[in-house]
Amino acid sequence: MDAASHPPVPPSRALNVAVDCAAKLLDTRPAEALAHAEEILTKAPGLPPAELVAAQALRRLGQPDAALSRLAALARRQPNVPALLWEIAQAASDTGDSAQAIAALERLVRQQAGVASGWFRLARELRKVGRNDQAWRADLSGIHASSRDRDLLEAAVAMNEGCLDDAAAILDARLGRLPDDPAAARLLGEIHWRRGDMSTALILVERAVATAPGFDLARDFLIRLLLQNNRLTDALAHADILAQSPLDNPGYALLRASVLVRLGDQAQAAAIYEGLLAQKPDQPQLWQNFGHALKTLGRQADAIHAYRQAVRYLPTMGEAWWSLANLKTVKLDAADIAVMEQALSMLAPEEAARSADIFHLHFSLGKALEDARDYAASFGHYDRGNRLRRSLLSYDADEFAAEVKATEACFTAAFLTRMGKGGAAAPDPVFVVGLPRSGSTLVEQILSSHSQVEGTMELPEMMIIASRLQSRIDEGEFPDFSTMIASLTPADRQRLGEEYIDRTRVHRQSDKPRFIDKMPNNWQHVGLIRLILPNAKIIDARRHPMGCCFSGWKQHFARGQAFTYDLSEIGRYYRDYVALMSAFDAAAPGHVHRVHYEHMVADTPGEVARLLDYLGLPFEEACLAFWRTERAVRTASSEQVRQPIFTDGVDHWRHFAPWLGPLEEALGPEIEAYPA
């Protein structure tokens, strides 16, 4: 068909096509877009679409005042066109006229409440003029509008079905079109978190919060990510902001309390729990959290009351029962035993879903029956609790032993000599290492009673550094542990040591020159500590292998310590520990000071004097009256170190000797060799 056969294009349609062509040039060639729009206006003066394109082009060319003048004239004729209101808002914002921008955006969101971008733009303008509460609510309205967006819904469904690549593709494409979309950034951050890519997840979620500071769910998620990365100061800063949300959400106060607990500020956390309970006292989880904080602060009677309230409101709450039993100084009576046994019966049909409550109840009944001197029944409950807990954990004793062997083979005397000087010179850290339940909390409390030593808590920083180094082997950068460690230059070691000092500073609440890191598992890293913190002190708290391992086995730990839930595995772990520490003693004689629990009990003044001499500190009487020192103690021994040393626990394991054959066999010669 030739051209003459086509019907003529109507003028209005031709103009529309011309306007569309001009509009397509706005983002890449705004000057050409303006020229086309002006040409159209010579043919059709005042044509609204062409006037709008001209104003949009002027704003992109850095002439917002000229753009605003044309938009104002257009608005007098068509005051409620959404695209026009949006453009007026942007031009007014560019001129610094936030009041006019806000007025336009408020009219826009009244018309199009389901369009998220209008709300987010309104929030930014409100924030500029200090109307922060209204800005926060505008962000929340924007997120609410986003919840109905088809792309985001499709991506969320794909993510929840495990199709992470499909979900990520949808969101990557969306952020390519809309880079300032906070909902898409947060959702993509969660996908990367589920993939295990924590660094990208943090970048995306931080971007979402920066774009929409009132996006509460994104900030909540960001705080949890920061906690996982041990960025506690940052987490607290965001928790402080979230607590000011106009939404009345008690969960935000709870999250802030959990950050404070991690920072060691139990008093502030307890105040939050107390305030929430005053409003709603029938919350067992709140009572339990309150009890944890009170226990750590040494308010034992109040802690007991809190835990009692928790099980009053929820008798099947296993962790609250265990928290009560775990005070050590509390004895659960026959009535408590009856309630716990009834709770176990009630939970039996839900074992898979309520396994945590069930194993906590078994540990609690084990402690109650142990106090009642029914050792056979006590062991039965401890055994069932441990078996159930072990079934839920991933731990490979052979793999762990191989890692210890590799460490032992690396840190020889010749290797340490060859590595030479290096690391951070700071003498501040005092590491107390060993197995849990070895008397390390007692050592910490004694030292924390000294005027020059601050007790902190079990700090994860050294384990984080070690894990990061290990990942270089796992990712194939180095063939083995020794090669990786040998690659560390003096500058590398100094940087790592300084990183440890910097990361632990947040836990130090005084200006005392020394501080204690009581993470027991750091025995695995004594060689690394020597390389990156050569002036740090290391104290190895050790206890009779049968007593230490049995005490650890009948203790349920809030986290970590996966080796403690099987008698054979904890015995093997003890042997691995002794072997590595012995090898390091041979490689660096005198670098580690050993404290045997039984010796400390038998001769406290002598052992304390030797301990302080190793640290180069003058003797202080307060170290002998350590139970009078008021400080937060977070470990299972928190109540025991608030009273003078007692000898009852030294050989307590013998009551259970008939059932400890697997432990005795696993420990082998270590039993007879102790304490040598």
C-alpha cells in the first residue's frame, strides 16, 4: 500500500505523538525535549501536555524557577492532575520552597494514596522543615502502599517459596527502574541475608532505611543484622530511633532492651521490661527476660519472683523453669516437680514443635531431683534433655579434633620464633579461657574486684576474627591453617590486634587499664592471641576432668557449646583442649598462667597472690572478698560467685559415677594425669 492510500493523521493525534517523542528525550537529552515542546507550542499554544514537558525539561536543565512559573500557570487551569502535582513538588523542592512542595504532595497523596512514591517524597520534604513525626507517618503510609505493589508481592512470594534467584531478578530489575524504592531494597536485602551474603544484605537494608527513615520494619531488620554482626553501638543507635516510632509497638522497646543486654547494660534493659510489665503483666516472655536481667544484676530475690511469674502464666515454659533451676542457689520443691512433670505430659503430643520447652523441662527436673538427692531419676532427666538437645545440633567431634590438631601443629616454638615481633602492643586484655564450668567465672570475679581490672563478659570478638581468617582457607585462598597464619605480616597482625581492641571498647564502662574477656572457647586461639596481642595475658581456668565435664553436660547453655550434650563428646573435647594447651605451654613456656579450681578452693589467698603476680598487679584485699563486688555477671555461675568459696561442688560428680562410664572412657588418661 502506498502512502497516498493512508488516511491523513488527525492534527490532535499528530501532536500527541510529537509530545510523546519529546517526553522520551527528557532523561537523556532535556535540551532537545525543551526545543521540541516549544515547537509544539507554537502550533498549539497552551497545549497542557507540551507545557508539562517544557517545564520538566527546564527543571532537568537546572532552571526550576522557570519550570515552576510555567507549572503554576498550568495548575490554574488543571489543578488536580497527578503528574502536574508531582512536577510542581519536585520543582518547588529544587528551589528550596518546601512549603509549596508539601502542599502539592499532600494534594497528590489524597488523590493517589496507593502510590508509594508520593508518600516517600512527601516524607523527605516534611523532614526538611522539621516535621519529623509527620514525615515518619508518611514513610509508613508509603510502605503500606508498597504492600499492594504487584512486583513486590511477586518477589515476596518467590522468596518465601525458596525461589531466591527469581525473587532477586524481579527486585534487581525494579531497583534499576526505581533506585530509591526502599521496600524493594529491604526485600532484596533479606534475600541476600537468606543466601548468607551478610555484607550485601546490610548495604541494601541500610539503603532502605536511609531512603525512608520511617520504614520501621526495615530498621527493625537492620538492628537484627547489626546484632548478628556484633555491631552493637550501631544497633543501639538504630534501636534508639525505632523506639521513637509513632506506632505504639512494644516490640520496638523489647528489641532495644535486647541490644542493651548485649552491651551489658542490664539496668536499662530491666527498666524497659519493668515498664512494659506495668502495662501488661500477663506476659510470660517479658517476665523471663526481666528475670534474666535481674539475675545478672545480682537481684536474686527479684529474679526468682520474675521467673515464678513467667511459669505462673505459662506452666509449660521450659526455659523459665530452667532459668529458675539454673540460679543454682534455688531448690525446686515437690510441688514444682509435679507441675513440671504435668507440663511434660501436656507437651508430649507436640514434641517436634515444642522440643525447646521439653528439653528445658528435662534439665530443670534433673536439677530439682539432684537437689532432692534422687540421683538416678536426676540422671535420667539430664540424659533425656541432653539427647533431645543434641539431636537438634550440628557438631562433628572428628572435624573439631582435626582443627585442633592443625592449630597444635602450627604454633610450635620454631614457628613463633620465625614469625618474630608483631601485633598490637596494647597490654589491656586479660583472656580467661578453658571449658565452661571450670571455675572461670570465679577467676573473673576475683580479678574484677581489683581496682585496675574491669570485668566485661564473654566477648565474641576474638572468635569473629579467627572465623574470618578460617574463611580464607574454606574459600580456597590458602591450602591449610599453617600457610594462612604464616602469611600474616607484622602489619597484618598489628591491624588485627588493633581491631580487637577497637571492637571490644564498647564493652568497657570504666577507665581501668585492664579488662577481662571471659570467652572460654578462646583456648582454641591462644596462638593467634600471642601473634596479634603479644602483651595480652592468658589465664587457663582448669578443673578436674570428671567434675568439669559432668558439670558442663548437665548444664543447658543459652547458645553455643554444642559439644556439651553428649558425655563422650565432651570428654573428647576436654582431651583436645588439654592437648592444645600443653603444646602451647611447650612452645611458649610461662605465657599462659594456669589456675586449678581445686587449688583455688583449698588455698584462695595463695592462688590469688600468684594470679596477681602473673598479671603484674599489686595485691588487694578486695580480691579475697570478691563476693562483695557489685557487677553484672551473665554466666551460669552468677550466684555462686556472689558468696564465699564453698567446697561442696568439688567432687559432686561422684554421686553420678555409676552412669558416667562413657565420659570416663572418653577422658582416658586425663583423669589420672590431672592436675599435672
